[in-house]
Amino acid sequence: MNKMVEDLNKYKDVFLSEAKEHIDSMNKSLLKLEKAPGKMELINGIFRAAHTLKSMAATMNYDKTATLCHAMEDALDSIKKKKIKLGKVVDILFECFDTLELTLKELRKNKDELDTDDLVEKLQRSATEKNAEKATSENTEKTNTNDTDLSVKSAGVEDPSASSAVANIQSIEVKVEKLDLLMNLAEELLINKMRLDRIKESLEIPELTAALDTLGRLITDVQYNVTQSRMVPVGFVFNRFPRMVRDLAKQQRKEVNLQMEGTDIELDRAVLDEIGESLVHLLRNAVDHGIEMPEQRRKAGKPAQGIIKLTATRTKGLAIIEVADDGAGFDLEDIKKTAVKRGVLSQGATKEDVVDSIFSGVSTTKQVTAISGRGFGLNIVKKKVESLGGAVKAESGLKKGTRFVIEMPLTLAIIKALFVEVGSRTYAIPLASIEKLVSVNEKDIKGMLNYEAIVLNEENIPITRLNVLFDTLHLSLDKLPIVIIRKGEEKLGLVVDALMSTQEIVVKPLNRLVRENKYFAGSTIIGSGEVVLILDVANLILSKRTATSEGTEKSAVSAN
């Protein structure tokens, strides 16, 4: 007996992985079925997934899971034959899916299955006695069929599903810890390669140069493939949300249709892990405070069902994630009054400043619910996104809905950066945030009221002199190199002493002392062993915007 248990445990990880896929599939199909009850292919899809999961669980001796799946089959069969209506059991089926997911978590911890007797009884009560009798009959038949299937397999006869099982071996699960270890090794290879490049320059040996060039290409390939192995489609996170939105809407007695696009866009697993909580906050706010009650929407000439769009796109090394609703939108005048009263904004604040104030905890919501409060959660979102080197902004207006846009780097581990020199120090600027490089005469820099700016293509772009910001020596130059950085629609020129090379760098966390300086997002180690600080583009732009609107920036005055 122990030998049998030991043999089954070999397949436990495979079972858990495939079972999770089947549960996710059933969740998605039932959500669609709830909106279109007549679609027979959706019922059949859920039935097939439940039947497959039942057979897998029975093979693994997970009897409670198998019994629950069988009861689900009976209920689905009654729905197909129009013996009972979907609405009678839909909530119970969702409860079954939740229990199955929790069971998988328990099994991963080597604990027992959850008890399913109550759920099985609920499903049976929902069906008629006639259906129950039929289910009992079918149960015996299906059990016999399963026994026959097992006999056929043990006799060596090829099963129709065998080819797909063999195909699955082409794809295996790799523990996250192993991927992290491979990424760390790739990072160390990259750092040591930079050190060898410096040695190569001083020795000038052709054979060494050729060998290092080849080594460089190999390291690039290793790095690329390791990075790709960590990339996960955003659908991995997005697919959790339809059920969440559905339950929240039902709790609020609202009608909400969640539309998702771009679920195949890939992000580093580390980014996805971190961004999921922020998306939960935004979606909960959209359901609770964005989408109006059905009767309110009808009075406003809108369909009773509100729409929330969750969209992912990819551009220039960045992932753009949008959460938009067609709800009531923000009353910007009301928000401004509240923000001014609290001292967050001045009377002369722009529309952009008013919208941004919602991320500072400003909320005009009259009723705080258990779901959200349009303020604290948004503050959490902003801090989390910016801590990952991203940016978030909002667009809204009264009765015009609300749109949140999050920009995130595709990966947090290895990025391309431009090295610049300021005084005697070297800094790195993420290449994905650089709009362009320009060289400007000192006399062409305009002294504004509270800041300095340059004019490019008839556009005023504020500038920050990094030597003033970091209190370092300044080289006297006829032409000043300026790096134009960008976050969303906002731009800022960084005045430096020299532009150096661009190369891939390994992003390392800051130590506690440097972390307190908001202008740095991380650090990296270059070939000489020197630690180079990576500039925090989002905070630099935010600081300059605050300076240009309120006149609190000292660097502009010092530069004049």
C-alpha cells in the first residue's frame, strides 16, 4: 500500500498543475455561460473539465474531490436536459470551484482534501428526485466505464488521450526558485563579462578579443533565454478578475461587464507578482464607486450594465495596463475643494494636479464601503507602481467615466541604460524612459519664474541641472548635454556633464541609507567594480512638476 502511495506522489505535481488549469477553465466558462445561458458548448466544456478532473482525482485516490466533480456532472447534465435552470445552481457551482481551488492549496501543503459533503448535498437538493435517480444510474455506468478504461490501460492498449499526455511532456513545470537562481547566475556572468572587457582594452590581444566577443554573444543568449523563461502572460493575473468582479457586482446589486484585452502580453513574473494587488484596488474601486446602480444608469441614458475594460499593451520596453470604466467619473470641482480644504492643493491648481490629488488620499466619497474608499487604495497603487520603476496616472470627468493608466518595465532584473557623468560621479538612466538626447547652448536656456526650460519643437521643456541637485562640481561647457526623459505625457531635461555608453545593466536594490533619497531607483555594478546609482525618472519628473507649479524648487534659482 505504501508503495502505491509513493508511486502516486510522483504524479502529484502534475495533477495539481493540470487540476488548476481545469478549474480555471470551468470558472471562465461558467462566467460566460451566466451571460449566455443558451450556449450548449459552454456547458459541454465545463462538463468535460469536471469529468476529466474527476477521473484524475479518482486515479490519485482523492475521493472527496472525485465525488464533488461527479455531483457537478449530474447538475450540468440536468441543465443540459433542461430539467433545472442554470440560475438555480450557478452560485453553488462557483462555490464548488472555490472549494476545489482551496483543496489544491491544502494538497500542496501535504494536507487532506477539504470536506465536500455539504456541497454535494446542495447540488443534489437542487435537482429533482427524478434527476437524482438518473444520476445514480449514470454514476454506476460511469464507474464501470472508468474501471474499463483502467483495465484497457493496464493491458497495454493505447488510450486515445495518450498522444496528448506525451505532448504534455514537451512542457514541464520549473520551480520559481530555480528560475531566480538562473537569473542571479546570468547577472553575475554579465558583471564579470564587463570586467573582462576592461582587461581586454588594456591588453590588446586579438585572440582574447575574439574569445570575449564570442563569450559576450553566449552570455547575451543565456540572459535572453533566462529572462524569457521568467516572462508570464498578463492573462495569468487577469484571468482571476472576471470572477472577482462578478462577485463584487452581485454584492453591490450592480450589473457589470468586464472586458479584457491583451492578455497575451508578457511581463516578468516578479513584475506580475507585484502589480496584481494594484489592479485589485483599481477594479474594486471601479465596481464600487465608478459604475452606478442600474436605475441611475438608466436615468442618465446609459445601458443598465456598466463596462469595465482591463487592457494590456506593450511599447518600447514598457507594458501599459489600463483600467477604464464608463461610470460616473470624478467631480473634479468637488475634489479640488476637498484637496484645498485639506491643504493638499492650492487654489491655482491645474486640472492635472486635481486628478493626481486622488493618489494622495483625497476622497470625496460620502460612504465608505467594505470594498473600497477611493483614496487610501489609490495611494497604495501609486506607491507600489513607482517602487517598481513605473508610473500611474488618471483621466476622468463628471459623467465621463474614469481611466487609470499604469506604465511598467517589462522586467525588473536586467535593463538597458545610458551612463552619464555628473561631476566626478557616473549615473545610469533607464533607456526606456529616454525620449531623446540634445546639446544646447547655455544662452538658449530660458529662465522662467520658478524654473529653467529649453524650447524644442516649439515646446517648453523644464530642465534640472543634476550637478545642482546632487551638489557636485560643475564643468564649464559651451554646449550642455541634456537627456530628455519622459513618463506618460510629461517630459524633463536632465543637464549632465557628459554622455557615456549605453549597455545592459543588472538592477540591484539600494541599501538603507541611499534608499531614503527619492531620486534613485536602484543600483548596478560595472566592470571596474564601481557601484553606479540608477536615477528614478518618475520622482525626478514629479519633483520638477511640483517645482514649476508651486515654486519650491531651489535648483532653478541656483542655476540662474
